[in-house]
Amino acid sequence: MPETHIEVCSPATGEPIGSVAIANAEDVAAAAARARAAQVEWGARTLEERCAVLRQVKNVIIERTDDICDLLSKEQGKPKVEAMVHEVINLVDLIHYFTSQADRILSPEPIALHLLKHRASYLHWKPRGLIGIIGPWNFPFNICNGPAVTALIGGNAVIVKPSEFTPMVQDLAREIFIAGGVPEDLFQVVHGYGETGSAVIDNVDMIEFTGSVVTGKKVAARCGERLIPCVTELGGKAPALVLADANIDRTAGALTWGGFANCGQVCASVERVLVHKSVLPALLDKLVPKVAALKPGNTQEDDTVQIGPLNNRRQRDIVQSRVEDAVAKGARVLVGGNIIEGPGNFFEPTLLADVTADMDIMSQETFGPVLPIMVMDDEDSMIAEANRSHLGLLAYVFSANTGRARQIAERIEAGTVMVNDVLSTHGMPETPWGGVKESGVGHTHGDDSLRHMCQQRHVNYDRLPPMRREPYWYPYGPNLYGLFKRVMGVLLGSGIANKLRWLTGR
Ligand code: NAD
């Protein structure tokens, strides 16, 4: 018998907390058909009418904040304050930004033609139709619903396939969008594993995927077969370069938060600290007590807990194997290093020193509460080590000299580099979020992400009363070839002497 339901278990206790029905291929096709039918009316509404609905959704989210944060703590495992800051405020602000800017972003854009001045062009944006969103379990509320907002503003329907580890919060999200006025059929949610995700790809006009590199490649291949666009937001291995002149107090605070927030399960987490040898002792003096003071526990029971469980056992096993490999190859455990025994998926906040480039922890994504420190001789070798990764999502540079730090930032292969801060550009919806190398293709956030939810269409028309015929139309007279050759030389060639020669034909 095929599995019909997913039983969701608490990451903190292992106890069942709910279940969702799995959608098979027929269920997904039926949901997609309902969404497409609803999109016809939604796409015909004005942009302002659609934005007004999304503003109402924003208000319902604000009203239901406690329900959302409580469920995120229960199902995903994170502290409620992180659920509030990283997921709820982040999404509310994204809705605020895009609903107030949509008119500017999606208004027709003229293109001044540089040569054919008797004609003119402009771009305008039309809904694609149905957008499929496939999400991960680390920020299930924010990552599934940010793209849903831009898709809906763009006039599309959405079908969301959340992670099998955190499905329940997406059912709550759908309830909230509908309570805000989004038509019920327009916003579909389907649950399941990879097969359900594949079925989503088979039924939509574009995919917005966030998850691992391995799955991202499969998703992109399937989108390629269907010739539909696909944004892939994949893994990260963010390096933090601590230069000799860094403010060590601020750097230690930033690295601790950047490495351990959401129990390290952030694609932008600080995963590699590359520290100049001259400041290593001072940095460790600050970091050791900070990491040792982090309080792990069940976020449902205690609001002062800073480190929840890992979301699932698979992830805890990955974290354990990275630490074991590092220790076997000579890393020194300064804090933590072990599983916390019990029914949940807890791992001690861990600080590793004497880390070297051959350890898995410096090349493979860890996605857990571990901060590895590698000592470096100079800035050039820091940059080379930062760029050695196959991933390139975020990177960080710490220095008192912002100008120098920006020069280094521009040499790092990453979609975003922050100077003297960590993680927070995800909360700036006007800035693009997306990686280079195997961290993915395309962007969420930034004005272009809203445009990308639409088909870009181009209209070209006559500015001046039209001529009887264009010079390149039929018939082709005997001198036309020579005439165009001269015109090309004069208009597009370089150098006055050359232009004169082409004009006179000598
Ligand atoms: P995952 O790749 O295992 O799963 C992601 C989603 O894809 C899930 O919903 C899953 O059911 C679905 N899926 C699995 N196989 C599929 C298939 N063949 N076709 C379609 N869908 C399929 O990733 P995960 O473990 O849920 O998430 C963790 C990863 O996500 C990490 O690598 C992390 O870095 C990355 N991530 C990236 C960003 C970013 O913005 N770049 C943000 C958050 C997480």
C-alpha cells in the first residue's frame, strides 16, 4: 500500500504532532486545474486591486503572529523570537515593500531606440499563469510564502509544495491568505515527498525552488524538459573573513549569531571562519564564552532557549558526521562537539579550532550549530580559501576599514557579501537574494524578482507617421547592397577618416 499520510513529529521530543495527506499526481493535476481556473479572474483584476488584497493578508499575518510563531516552534523547532524576526516580520515587510512598489516596478518601461528613431519600444508585464513553489524546512513560513506574494501580485495563481518535515505551517499560511481575501482556489497547497514536487513541476508555468543542490539539479533538469523558467535557491557555505583590523567584539557577536541562529540551519549561516593569525587569540577569547553560553532546549517550553533542536534526524546525523570527520583529521573541540542524548534531535553548540582545508567541514554544507575556525596568514590566502568552495551564496568580511573590506568583498565569489554584519540582507526585500556557482540560478527579492514572476512582453510601434515602406523591404534594387554597406560604415563604424572613406566610397 502506498503511504497516504505524513506523520509530523516534534523535533524536540520525537512525539507525533499532526499529519497531512499526501497528494499523488492526479491530486496535484486537479489542484493545478482549480488554480488555473481561478487565475483568469485574478489576473484580470488591476494591480492595485491585487495589492489591496495582499495588504489585507499582511494584516491577518500580524494578527495571527502568535499562532504562526507557536507552530513554527513546535514543528520546525526554532525559538519563537526567531520565528517572529526571521519569518513573520520578514514576510510582513516583504508584503509591505512589494505592495507599495508594485506600481513602479510593473509599470510599462520605455526603451529609447538608439538607431531607428522613427520607431519606439516599451516593455510590459503579464502574469505567467501558475507558479509552483517548492520549499525547504528551515524557514518554511517565509521561504514558501515570499515568492507566493510576488507571484500573486504579478497576477498568478500559486501551488505550494512545502517540505515533508514542516507541512503544517503551510496549511496555516493558506488559511491566512484566504482570510485576507485571496480566492480559495487561487492558492493551492499540496503535501508529499519528491514525487509530489515532480508532479508540481509537470503542471505549472514556472518553478521557484529552494532546497539542496542535489534536488535543485533534478528540479532544473525537469523544468528544462518542459522549457519552463526555474529559480533555484540552493545551499551555502558562507565564509567569514576576519581581517587583522577587525573590531573583535562586534565580530565575535556577529559570528556567534551568524553561526548559530536557527540552530545553524540557515543557507547563509557562517560556515567557515577564516581569521587572520594576528587576531586569532583575541577572537577565541571572545568566542569561547559566547558559544559556551548559548542555551539549547525545547523552544516550546522555555522562551529563553537560544538553540532549538535540529529539525530532523537526517540533519543531526549530517552535523555529527562533519564534526567527527574534523576531529579525526585534527580539529580541536573548544566548545560542545556532541549529540545531546534524548528523544529530540539536539546537538551541542560547537566551536572547532585548528581546522584545515582537507576537512569536510570546510567544503561540504554543515547546516547545523558548528563554527569551524581556520587560521590564515594573509588576505590573499583568505580570499583564495573563500573562493575554493563549489557554493557561493553569502560571504562576510570584518574590518575597521570599510573601503578595504569592500575591495575584498568584490573579489569574493558570492551572490551577496556583507561587511561587518551577517545574514540580515534576507530581511531587505529590495536587495536581490541568490547565489553564484552551485548555490543556484536567479533571484528572490529585489525588484527584478517581481518582474520575473511575469512574462516580459515587448511592443514596438511607430513614433512618426509611417513611411510607405521601410528601405529594407522588397523590392531589392541593384544598388541596395552597396547603399546599406555605406550606411553601416558611416553610422556604426569608428573613426572620422573611416566614416568619410565609407561615405564617399573611396
Ligand atoms: P531538499 O532538497 O531535501 O528538499 C527541498 C524540497 O524539495 C522539499 O520540499 C522536497 O520534498 C522537495 N523535493 C525533493 N525531491 C524532489 C524532486 N525530485 N522534485 C521536486 N521536489 C523535490 O532540501 P531541504 O533539506 O528541505 O533544505 C535544506 C537545503 O535548502 C539546504 O541545502 C539549504 O542551504 C537550502 N536552502 C537554501 C536557501 C536559499 O535561499 N538559497 C534557503 C533555505 C534553504
